[in-house]
Amino acid sequence: MRSKLLVALTLSMAGVFGAADHAQALVSISSNVTTDTVWGDDPGEDEILLESPIFVTSGATLTILPGVIVRGQPRSGPVVTGQTVGSPGALIITQDGHAVIGSASNPIIMTTAAVDNNGDGVADDLDNSGFEDAYPGFDPASCPGACTPSANPVFLDSTPGTAPLAPLNANGFANVALWGGLVIEGHAPTNLADKSGAGYGQGLVEGLTVPGFPDAWATFGGQEPHDSSGIYRYLSVRHAGDQIGADNELNGVSLAGVGDGTVLDYVEVYCNWDDGFEWFGGTVNASHLAV
């Protein structure tokens, strides 16, 4: 059996367990994880900023240390067939990737990097692009007009560990679809025939622009029911589920062909567009899920 390294994603449930907030000491990630990598091992790596969909692939192991906050940028442009420009931040564990994330004593939160630099309780769109401003956003005093980058950005979800962002913003609209979400792709069986040209039982996961991203990065499913994509415990995924096209959205947590060697326990999805959890085949067993 082909087994992945275990993934331990530990996170407080929003509004249930407390967790220390971190200063906005960010490390920006704009390249895929293709070699063994640790997030949170250096000073100033308290928060990780996903600039785009980040794929863990090529047999690499991604380790996210306890207490790290992972933030995904909001979508910055419209969906264009065959292109990935404008796609929101997201974390995708591919069939050929591995991860070790968190610990039982120190939570990790995955949330949005949308900003509220003008302090009105709504994700900024100060340049009137029709899309939420990506971090660091703009200096409110410069918009409309030149819209220069902010030197003092403020996250909309500024204190996720101690005071989670409310379900509704100050205008009464839901705080959802403010980044991509978490996607896990395994080798477990599905009810698909040959849908991707890669083999029986395989398909392409919902929510990734294909063509655009390589098929291999979006492929899930196979013939290994006991495949392990890791251990996910005490994980909270918040304000995700960006819609990238008609009936084609990322979810809070997408489980694509995930095998029963995977542990999914005490996981929540909070304030999400489309599905909180969506299973695409697979054999994974789960308990204590909250949406």
C-alpha cells in the first residue's frame, strides 16, 4: 500500500476553545511545495500567506508547526477558461504530496487574508475592482485615485484565535468565499470510470481550473482503499469556499478519493460558501465534524 506521512491538523473550534493570536508577522508563499518544507520554524513565521493555490506535490512533505495561522488571499479577478490568473489562495495536498500539521496542544487556524483597512467591518474593495482587496490592500486615503498599497494593513479576520470573525459583515452580508479552502486528494476508490485519462476510478477534483492547472495536480481516486492522507484533528477552516464558476466551487474541506488510513476527527468548517465538507468518493471515516 502506498501510504502518505500522517497529517496532524490541530485547531480550536471557533468560539469554543481559545488560542493565542499572533502578530502580523507574515511569510508569503507563492510557489508550490516541491521539497520538504517547514512553516513556522523561523522567527516571524507566525502567519503564512497563501498568495494563490499552493500545491504540495512531487513527494514533498509540508510540516506546519503548532500555532501557525494560515491565510489565503481572496480572488483577485474573474474566472477565465484555461487560465489561473486571479485564483484565490488555497492549500491542496495532492496525491503525490505529504503533510505534518499542528499538535493537539496548540491550534492552527486557516482563514482569509482579506483586509479591512478602512475599519468599516467589511472586506475592502477600495479600488472598486469588484473583488476583495488582496493583502496588504490599499491606503484608504489614496482611494479612489492612485490607490497606493497600505503601509499598515489590518486583516478583516484580525483576531481569529480569540475573537472569530462574525458570520455577517457590517453590511449584513455573509463573510464567506473570502479565500479557497483545503483540498485533500487521495488514491482511494471512487465510482468513476476513466474520467481524466489517467486510469480507472480517477477524476479531476471540483474547484480547480482545469485546463489551467495541470491535470495531475487535480487528479484524485484510484484502487487503494486504505490509502492515508494523514491525521486531521482540531482543525478549523473559516470563510472559504470561493466560487470559481457556475456549479464549480472550492469547499471548506474537499475530500477527494481519501482513504480510510486517514483520520478526520474534531474538524469544523465555519462560515463557508458551498459545502463545508464535500466527499468525492473515497473510504475515509470521520467523526466529530461541525459545519
